[in-house]
Amino acid sequence: MKRLLKEPLLHFLLLGAGLFLAYSLMPRGPGNGEPGKIVVTQGQIEHLATGFAKTWQRAPTAHELEGLIRDWVREEVYSREAVALGLDRDDAVIRRRLRQKMEFVSDDIVAQTEPSDSDLTAYLRAHPDSFRVEQRITFRQVYLNPEKHGDNFARDAAQLLAQLNEADNKSDASALGDSVLLDRQFTAMPVSEVAKQFGEKFAAQLNELPPGQWQGPVESGYGVHLVFVSERTEGRLPALAEVRDAVRREWTNAQRLEANEQFYQAMLKHYVVSIERPQAAAENKFPVGMAK
């Protein structure tokens, strides 16, 4: 039973029923033959005073509060009369704002719904790609410019590769190879960043190379490289504790979108929608061979 009471869908259905009941009981103003009635409640007065205090960092005087009330009444009168005249119907800005306010109603309910660990764990398992810790690679590279070496490229690459493997793997290789505006060493670089900087083909080849020795040549968008992979950390699905904030944020957003859709569908059931489709396309209006 407690679980049912926490279900957002139940909240939205109850809220929708309440809204439509309230709407049916609301006075329709002068349009129904009865004089309109405007009630400035104590809560509304407190809201006006609070807004004033937030802006001016002090409470309003009695005279200022009376002015706020008069202004609110003026705004209410203009608003009601404008709606009665239908001035809101063809105004895209007003329509968009009214839609947003209706969506805020369901958003407020979602904001009050606190997910449990089981909710977050289920969401994490259902959307692993959104939270997966990406594979990372630590490697060094020595660049070779094929144009510079010409027909001797294969020979020069093989000689340099042998030289690198004969030397101490921790030795400085910064003086070897050709110059290029790239770092020589990359530590724990995500595979997606490798692909972004060097190209998808380079990243795919780098991912296949066993660590522990210089290998190549490996092609990239810059040219050709000899590479030394020192460490590769495989990707994994993290525990909830590692990504709780991110999962909670995405869970809340998913709940909000679902709530708005359910709220809209509940309201849509009260309408019959007719869509006047355009007539046949212009090209079909003329018999074949007739000039347009």
C-alpha cells in the first residue's frame, strides 16, 4: 500500500481529477451573466509582501502594501477581461507560457518524489551506457611524417621501431621521430578522446595492441605513429555509490518527462481533436500535360 501511494502515476491522476473539478467550480466572470468576483486572500497579500521583501530587502510599508494590492487587482481585472475577449487565443507567447505552467504542475509533484536506492539501482541497470566508466589508455607516441621520408618510409619506420624496443622503455623518446603539434605521452585517456584527437581508426588499432612494447606503424589523421601502450583500464558499470548524483538527476528527469506525458494524455481524453489536412498537393491539381 505504501508503495502504491508513492507511485507518481497515482499522484498525477489525483491531481488531474482535482484540477478538472476545480476548473468546473471556478466562476466564469462576467461572461456568464453574473458579476465577476475578485478575492484578494491573506495568502496572496503575504505573497506580495514576500516578493517585495526579496526585491528591496525590507518589508513594505502599509502604503506600499496597499499599492501592491491595487496593482494586483488591476492586473487580475485586465487578465480576466483579456481572456474573456479571447485575446489569449492567438498569442503564441501566452499559449507557450500557459503550457509551461501546466507542465510545472506535474514537475512539482515529481520534485517531491524521493527515489529509493532500489529505484536508482534499477535505473542504472536499465541505462548502463549512460553511466558506464569508459575504457582508458595510457600510451606514448612517436610521429613519422610519410611525406618527409618518401620511398624510405617503411625502412625508416622499421629501424626506429627496433631502436625504441632496444632502448629502455622508460627512456626519453622525445628527440626521435618527426615534429608535430601533439603530446608525446597520454595518461588514462578515454578511448572516445583518443578517437576525437587521432581518429576512429587510430583508436581502434590502439585498443587492439598488447601493452609493454613499441609497436606500429599506426595510422592517424596526422600521419603515422609508433606507439607504446603502458596501461589499459577496461570500461565497467560503476556501483551506484560512485554515480548516485548523476543517476538521481537522470531518474528525476525521466520521471518528469513521463509525468508530463501522462498528465497530458489524461487531459487529452477530455477533447475530440479534428485535424483538417491540406488538400491534395498542388502538383496533383492539374491534369497531366496542362501548364501550371
